[in-house]
Amino acid sequence: MNITNEADIERVVRTVIDEQGRIDVLVNSAGIGIHGSIEDVSLEQAHNRFEVNLFGLARLIQLVLPHMRKQGSGTIVNISSIGGEIALPLGAWYYATKHALEAFSDTLRQEVKQFGIDVVIIQPGIIKTEFEKETPQELRTISGQGAYRNVAEAMAKRAETSLGEGSRASDPVVVAKTIRKAVESATPKPRYAIGYLAGTMLLLNKLLPARLFDRMVTIQPK
């Protein structure tokens, strides 16, 4: 379905209820990124990312919750990112959507606990998927010609290396296994940080002073 299309969302929920009579698990995995400086990314592009990464899944949750409340159980799994807690250069709008998703999920967890519904956040690190495939070209197209071109080119080259031959990125199966673990648990954790560099980056973000973390993650163009 198209997560930004109201009719599509309603159709999917109605189909499951008509066929199964209940909804036990909702996994919100739809997501889209955007790479470029805050100055260069259009607000139209930014709005679109929020529609996909937050508002679409929020509407889906609104439609599913009445059924979970009625049955007194359910698990909602929201796929966030380590970018839900940290931020890196030239990715502000993507990170903004994931920070928003984490706050949204925390409040949701607090609100629906009374109905026997669990809310889980999955925070993948670097995962070997198609998600980042267009990152290098996107960086060069959006910010490769202007004031941020040196940083954009440096980050594009790093992106090509981090997911290319010999990459240490984690296999997507680690995400699937973690979702299953959370869904099958009687008391799932609120958050699961998984995959290459996830735990390390989140820990460094917590422990290091902000400006030191900034220096660590900001590529200095040569």
C-alpha cells in the first residue's frame, strides 16, 4: 500500500479485519531518506519525508488501535534508526523524522499500556539494504554544486565505501529476528538497537560532549 494514501490504509486494515477478525501485530517499516544540506533541501521534499516516515504510520496506528483495544492485546513495532537519537551532517530532515517518531512512540507506549498493547522501537545501525543505494547521487545532486559541495562529495565517497565491497554492514536478517523476538516476548523492551555500529554510536552520543561528537562525525573535506 501507499502509506500516504488514506484509502489504501483503510483498505488494508479493513481487509485484515474481514479475513482474520483481529490484528495482533503492526510493524511500521515504510521509510524514506533525504541527503543534502538544510539550506539545499526543499521544504516540499522535507514535508514528503514527514508524510511517509511519521504521518502515514500515525494514521495506520489510529486505525489499528481500536481493534487492539477491543481484544485487549497487541504489539506495535516502529522501525526507527540510530538516527532517532543521533544526527549527522547533510541528513537533517531524515533525522528529524526519526527523532519525531521516537517521541511519538514513547508517548504512544505510555498511553496504550493500560489496554495491554506494547509499543517497540527498533533502531537499526548500518544495514546492507537498498535504502542507502541512492545516497551518493542524492548528495551530489542536492548539495554537490554549492557551498556544501566539499562535504557532500566526501560523504558521498564514504557512503560508496560503507555499503560497497567488503562492507561491514549487517545483514537485514538481524532486523527481522529482532522484530520476531520483540513480538514473541511477553515483556518486550521499549527499544532494540541492532546492527553494525548501532550500540557504539548511541553510546558515544550519550557519553561524549556534543561538540566532541560533532567533530567525530563531521567529515573534514581535504
